[in-house]
Amino acid sequence: MFDSLFGVNETALAYDMTRAHSADVFFLKMRAWSWGITCTIGGFLLGNVLGVFDINLFGIAWEWITKLW
């Protein structure tokens, strides 16, 4: 089902990963690290922009929860 939705064959992918060269694994790790760092910095920048415009997401969420009660 997964391969029909996303076009990825799980069995072939698992086999390829067991036969992957150490350089391939290194580049996969570097790709994950670079995306993680990029998303983290983007999240911090978004939080700064929200703070500049005085948008308090935690306050809004807390008010919404307390209003439910």
C-alpha cells in the first residue's frame, strides 16, 4: 500500500539500505542534519516575527483551553 501511494517499494529500499556504502549513509545523515538545522532556524525566526507583532501563541492556546473549562 505504501509503495502505491508514494511510489516507493519498501522491500527494495530496505535491500538498498543494507547494501549502502558508508559514504551514502554519511550523505543521508548530512542531509537530515542540514534539514533539521534549517527547520530549527526557521522556527526560531518565525517565533521572533510573531513576537515582534505581539502574537502570543501560548497565551492564545491557554485562553482557548481555559474557555473550554
